[in-house]
Amino acid sequence: MSDMENRVKEMAAHSFGTWNRQKNWQAPLLIDDAEGVYFTDSNGKRYIDFSSQLMCSNLGHKNKAIIEAIQKQAEKLPYVAPVFTTEVAVEAIEALRSIMPAGLDKFFFSTSGTEANDGALVMTRQSKAPAFKVISRYHSYHGATSAGMAFTGDPRRWPVEKVRYTVDGVCFAPDCYCYRCPFGQTYPECKVQCARYLDYMIKEEGNVAAIIVEPVVGTNGRLVPPPEYFPMLRKICDENDVLLIADEVMTGWYRTGTPFAMQNWDVLPDIMTTAKGCTSAYTPLGITATTKDVADFFEDEFFCHGHTYAYHALSLSAVKPAVQEYNKLIGSGLPQRVSKYLKEKLFELADKHPCVGDVRGLGHFYALEIVKNRETREPFDVKADKLSGKALMTAKISGDAMKNGLYVVPWYDTLTIAPPLIITEAEVDAALAILDKALEIGDQDAAKTDVPASRSTEF
């Protein structure tokens, strides 16, 4: 064992690995470098980053413009208390106003998507009092703080409810999950029951202040709603005097094709949270954006929120160059062209493999749902399996892909296809060639059937 391997082992013994049994953190892979759509381990092995790390490195690795801006700010003024302001804060807000949906034009800056959602909760409960309840959805992830985890539907909420579930008044609604409709219906005959049911919930619950949604559900399945869903939800919120909060931590920054995912349906939320792609993960930053109606409440009311690192100058230094790089990239037409190519190739790949039950997504944000049986849609694994320590089929597939130079994030039922926006058709081909081979692991235990893979977002 080399000196560095010993040091990594010692580091792991004295640190906590996130979202994991600690016995699995004994020898984390040491990453030495990253550039473009690739990253490299300490042995010189190169991997295609097919999930943009944690769906955040939208502009790829080693973007020179962003790096230079961060270096310049580090030399000039890395931090000042949030009671003051900085030139990069001015520039960040100017850049955001050039790209944000019209109507979202007041911002609070924190350092993560979780904190951005915490800010949204503060704004909601202060401005909508005495109403206080928040409706979320079962297939959701909104962060790891007490507030974020309280909003969260995915299984990571279960083990910590007694420890961290300190925010009361959260209710969960069924998802717009067309592949496994919670109402047992089929679009369009369903008349978008998943949206209409939210009106029923609001009226029956009472005291509802807001609904929080991921426009396209991220970690929990890349669930794309029917085209009527968000226009209906906007109308329901307006009729019931309820705020609509869009969590665009994953879906923002051209991940689904438009600057922000809600623009796919021409719907404006009252509050939008985002992070990840706003700096392409070069610095940690969270953004809570509001409409004038929400912001105006605090003109004469005390805004009871803040952080030591709010408006952090080094974090904000990446915003302006990131916006400029997005504009150049979208202007080149590459992401638009490759997203169509990626979709076509994913459908072709799914048709070859009986273990792929459904292909769904938008832009550079797709899921392959892995199943035992396409005909019955029987899954290999369910939510509880994620917490049990069972070897998941998705993890087996992604593990084989990793051995062969492809990083793709697994969840208990899906693989996350979310490459950087700079990826080319040739790089997509290289990635899918590796994934093609890895999916054979699932095929070995999947039922052979003539039923084709579903395309549940082909409305």
C-alpha cells in the first residue's frame, strides 16, 4: 500500500462519509484531476462524468473563465460580513436579472440548495401567517437541514424524523409519476388527477401556506409532469391564496433545455430556489428568488433570516462568468443538438435491454428505471431497500460502469443520466457504449418479454 493510500485510509477513519454506512467509507476513490466531461483518479484512470458529479457540474470541469474570476476575487476580497456588500454581489445580481424568469427579481444568497429552501420557508411562513402548512410530494428531495428534510419525501427522511424532523405542518401529496400513477390512471384520460388532488388537499387541510415542487423531480426519478400539470397547479395556488415554490436546485441552469425548468410550461412560481449550476459547482452558492409580491411584505416587516456566509464574495464571484459561459454555450447550439441526440440514443439503448422499464426526462436530465419485468413493471428494489443495506441492482450496474470508465449516479430504482451541457455526440456514444455493457447485469435477472421499454414522458 502506497503512502497516499495509507493517508486516504487514515482520512476516512477520521471523517464521516455522507449518506452511507461508514464501513463503506473506508477506501473512497481519490480523484486527482478533472477537465471537460472527464475526471481522473490518482492512478491516472479517466472517467466520463455522465451525472455531472451530483447533477451540478453543468459547464464541465476546468472552465477557465470561472476559475480566473474566483482567483481574482480570492486575491482581492474573499469575505466580508453580509451587512456590507461587494462589487461581485452587484455583478451577480445584474447577471441573474439577465437570465431569471421575468418577475423573479429579488434574491437572497446562501451557500447551498438546502439553505435556499430554508430561506423559502422563512419567507413563506412570515408572509403567509397565520397559514403555515407546506405541501410537498412523496418523490422529492429538498435538502438535509431540519427544514429541508421535513419537506423531503425520499427514504432518507425516515431514519432521522425523530432527530431532525422539527418543522411541523408538512403534508405529502402524490406525484405526477405517469409510469406508476398513484391513482392507477393513464394520461390523458386521468385528466391530470395528480394536480387536481392538490386542490382537494389544500381545501381539506386548511392553513396551507405553500406548495413546494421540483419541476422535474430530481434524485427520485426525473419525473416529468404532463403539459397541463403546472398551469393547473398555478391556477390552484392562485385560487386558494397559496404560494408556489419551485425547487430548481437540479433543474435550473439549462439542465432541462430552458434556463429554468418551469419555463417549459410558461409558469412563474412565487419563490424559486436554485444552487448547483448557478456556479457550475465551482463555488458553493444557494439562491432564493422571489416575486415583488413576496418581497414587498418585508418592506415593513423584519426579515428574520441570515447566515455568516450569506452573500459570500468568493461564492458570488462565479455567478457572472457562469452566466456568460451559459450564454456562449447556448449560443453555439451544442446543448440543444446533443439533447435530441441523447434522447434518441437512450431510447435505442432501452429497447435493447429488458431491465430498462422506462426512459423519461428532458434536455440533459434523464432517468432509466430498472425493473425485473417490463410487462408487470415489477421493480428490482423499492425505497426501503435503499436503507436496508441490500445490494441494489442499480448500484451493481453503475459499479460495473465505473470499473469501465463511466460515472453514473444510481438511486434505488433509477440511473441518473445528467451529463455536463458541454458533452458532444461522440462523448455520448462513448458513455452509452459502456452503459450498454453494464446493463447486461440487470438483463440477466430481468424477465424476457416482448413489451417495449416505456417512454412515459412522450405525452
